[in-house]
Amino acid sequence: MYATRALRMMPTRRMMFPVPKEDQTAHTISQRLRKLRQIPAELIPLGVVVGFAVFAAGYSSFRKFAVDKNLRLSRQNRKDEPATHGEGH
């Protein structure tokens, strides 16, 4: 019988060489901010739109929770609930 490729356990070409060091290791905040210049100009408007959408979603959710008086944020009438919690599940 012949040994299959999986059983030979020889390192692949990719595994023969050491892993290159990451470009981001131990950088300070100012060095990371300088990397922002490498972002393509086409992605900046997309970032602004996505940022605004996240801000608007957070604002509208907070406003809904703070202003809406009909919204139940906690349980009410707990004395009316059955004592055993396992029956209803």
C-alpha cells in the first residue's frame, strides 16, 4: 500500500518559512493615526455615512427608551405570575 499525502506529514511550502511580523505590533496612537492617510479617498464618504447611520440609530433608540411612556422596560405585576417557572416552558 502507498501512504496517502495526509499521512506523510511533510511541511508545506508555506510552513517552511517563519511568519512575517505584523505591521501593527507595538505602535503608538500617533503612529496608528498616521496610517489613516493610507485609507483610499473613496472610502472616506462611506465611513462618514456609516458613522452617521450608527449615530442616528443610537440616538433614536435612546430617545425611544427615554420618551415613550407606553414602552415596558421591566416586568410588572409579578404577583400575578405562577410560582413555578417550569410549567410554562
